[in-house]
Amino acid sequence: MILEDNGYRVCTAATGRDGIDEALRGQFCLTITDVGLSDMSGFEVIKAVCSHKQMHFIVITSQDLMVEARSCGAAGFLLKPFQPADILQLIRTTLDR
């Protein structure tokens, strides 16, 4: 809701596989994924999408997995817990690159 309230078009997915399908079908410039998904890791989502499409990725992760997230192609990171202002600022910064 926070993203939509700030003018972003948002699409959600219940699983990593659904997220990959949506990302590949849609016209998105940014994907936000958590590392821990029900059916796969967020890193697997990034790798699958990157192999077909150029896109920015923000990963919700822990500090100890930030290096792995960067090596998978993440442009930014969110550490839990985060505030709405944190995600909005990170999105703006990532999209301005």
C-alpha cells in the first residue's frame, strides 16, 4: 500500500516461481524479493529473472547474506525491521542509477 500510495505500480506474488513468472511477463524495472521464500530463495529468483531480462533488484535480507545478495545482482538491500521511508528512499536511489 505504501508503494502504491507513492505512485508506484505494484504486482505481488505468493511464491518465488510466481514472482519469476510475473517478472518475465510484465514490464517492470524493479523487483523486491525476500531471501526466504516458501518455495525457493530470493537469490534463485534474481538468477532466474536476470538470465532473461535486465532489471534492478532489492533484496530483503540479513546482514550476513548481503555479500551473497550483491554477488547475485542485487542493487540494494533492506534489513528487517525497516521503515516505510527506508524502502521508498532505496527505491528512488536504485531507480536513479
